[in-house]
Amino acid sequence: MEKHLKRNSFKGSLGFVLAAAGSAVGLGNIWRFPYLAAKDGGGLFLVLYIILALTFGFTLLTTEIAIGRKTKQSPLTAYGQFKKKWKWLGVVACLVPVIIMPYYCVIGGWVLKYFLAYLTGQGTALAADNYFTSFITSDIEPIVMLILFLGASAFVVFRGVNKGIESFSKVIMPALLLLVVAIAVFSLTLSHTDSNGATRTGLEGLKVYVIPDLSDLTVKSFFSTLLDAMGQLFFSLSVAMGIMITYGSYVRDDANLNKSINQIEIFDTVVAFLAGVMIIPAVYTFSGIEGMDASGPSLMFISLPKVFAAMGFAGNIVGCLFFAMVLFAALTSAVSVMEAVVSSLMDNFKLSRVKSASIEGIIALVVGILVCLGYNIMYFEASLPNGTTGQLLDIMDYISNNILMPIVAIGTCVLIGWIVKPKTIIDEVEKSGTKMGRKRLYTVMIKFVAPAMLVLLFLKSVGILTVI
């Protein structure tokens, strides 16, 4: 009880919702969601994503936040509070953000570089074919940008739950949402006539995005789209990496957990959808259907700068606003990833916040520098089980996202669904006196549907399931 009383907590539900939504709204929403939507038939992907958000996503999000609030512990120690033999799951859950933080800060440094370049009027240079490659393979600049981005993230975490995370989220998240809406609206007003005389508009690109293309739909392609939507949702909501358990542990017992979870779901889904509205109409207008094949870094750092350059003078302004928005999204996610590790060190080893944040900051810096060097003096290529080829950053991303996170999620479903029972979570959600509206759905999902879907996702991620 003494440990519970000393633990910091969010001052209000708004701070918690914005912090959790800030964690969920990250680079994955911006550079992966639009690509998958374009690849998987537009509207069909969107419909499946929304259905999964209300079922699969709701289940995992509710479980982790409730685990955090019930135990008042971070992931490293929370699972052991239920069953001592399951403490290993907390170790794996804590390992995920430890691996993610260094390379996420490297990518955050790339975003910072592009934002500063647009801010200083260098947008045309960014559209050159070899600009991105030249930048990430250079010796010093990526490391400098890594240090600046990591320093900004660490500054927020050092300030604590209220003065740091909560205050930061209340300023950054509204600004992020305004930028997303503004850029999305602008994207719909675009029009461009190419060298062949063909004119394309942003509104035509919107139709490509939202109207289902069922012309080539087969059972195999449907299940492929379903797994893509589930995989995107899985990573988008920041589940299975200890973050939601950590933030849940800072929620007061009298807070309406059910309402907060619904708001986080809505916020994340709306921003993910608007990310598509920002990107797909713009890319379609200037590059056509064939320009929508890019995803990840190639979309953000190569394809989009070319689109902004094609806009003329306005492109530099739009590019600056776009990368400001991406920088905000990256910072809120990086803060949450770092906090999951810092909170775990504080709970398990009884260290102060300053010591815990310093340890995690040093680990992220050292490993982050190695990731930067992985594109020049330490460059190598490795074949991954899912059929892709990557460098050190890609290997770390694969291990954390494709192996450890599914293991954590499957283990959580088994622990809650079959050992401690779903009623434990339902009672926690209803503790403030409000009824959990989807409790029957939750029980079925946590015991049967979610673990089965996660196993399929895991088998696909490691290259075992190739027929879908």
C-alpha cells in the first residue's frame, strides 16, 4: 500500500488520454497505414481496421491499461503481481522498449533533420534522388540529430509524470491534431497535370483511398488484408511493449477507464485515417497509382519530398508543417517508450527517476550510435525470416515487432483469459462504478479470438505462414 501511495498519477483523464494517444500515434500511423490501405484495396482495409479496432484492439488495450492500474506497477513487475511464475513475461515486455528506443530515436533524428531542412528553405534539395542515402550514410550528422532527438525525449521523461509527460502531451497532441487536419484538407485541394497531359486531383486520390476495390478480391487476398489490418492495429496502439501498462499504472482508481479507452481508440483511428488522407491524395495527384507503392522510410524521406517539390513554392511550407507534425508524433511515442523502461527500473530496482532515466538514456545513446554507424562503417546486410533484407536497424525492428511483441500479447491473453480469468480485468474497469459495455465481447476475444489471431500473425511474421 505504501508503494501505491507514493506512485505518481495523471492529474486528470484528459492527460492520460492524450499521453496514451500520443504514444499510439507514431511513425507507424503515418508511414505504414497509408501504404497498407493503398495496397489492400482502400476501403476494404479501412473497414476491417475499424472492426478490428472495436474488437481486437479494444481487448488488448483494455487488458494492458487495466493491468497497470490494478497492480500500480510497470511491465517488468506487473505480470509477477498476478502470478510469480509469469514474471518472465514482464521481462520480455520490458525488453521490447529497450530494443525499440535506440533505433526509434535514430529515425526521430532523421525526421528532425528534414524538418530543419524545410524550415530553412532547403526543400528542393531534399527531393534529390540520393539525398536521403547521402544523409544516413554520413559519419557525423545522423549522430548529432540522434542526440538532439533523444535529448528532447529524455528531458520530458526526466521531468516526471505530471510536469513532463502530462504537460507535454496537453500541448503537443492538440497541435499535432491541428496540423494533421490542416494538411489533410490541403491534400484534397491539389491538382496536377503530368507530362502526358493527364490531370489528377486530390479528391480522385481520396476515392482511391476510401472506396473499396473488390475487383481482384479472393479468399486469400481477404485474409492477407485482414492480417495486414491486424498487424497495423497491433503496432499502432502501442500494445505488447509495456507502454500501456506503464501509463495505466498512473491512472487514478476513480477514473472512468472505459470512457478513456474508448477515447484512445477513437483518437488513434482518426489520426491513422487522416494520415491516409494527408498522404494518398497527394502522392496520387503527383505520382499516380504507381507512386503509392512506397512505405516506411522510402515513403517519408524519398517519395514525399518529391511530391512537396512538385508543389512549387507551397511545397516548402507544406513540407515544413508535415515534418513538424511527424516530429511531434515521433516525440510523443519516444517519450512513452522511454517511460516504460524508466518506470520498470524504478519499480524493480527502487532507483530514482533521475538515475533510471540516465541509465536508459545512456543505453539508447550508445546503441543508437551503433545503429547510425550501421549505415556506413558498420554496414552489412542480413536476410530476415519474413523474406526481407535489412541492416542493424531492421534486425532490431524485426526482433522487437515481429517476435517479442506477439509473444508478449499471446502470453497476456493466456494469463488473463485462462489463469487469472477475464473477470479480473472487467472488475478493474468497472471499479469506478461504470459498466463495461463490451464485457461479453471482451471475454470471448481475450480467451479465444485474440490469441488465435495473434498466433496467425506471429506465424506470418516469422515466415512460417506463407499461404496468406
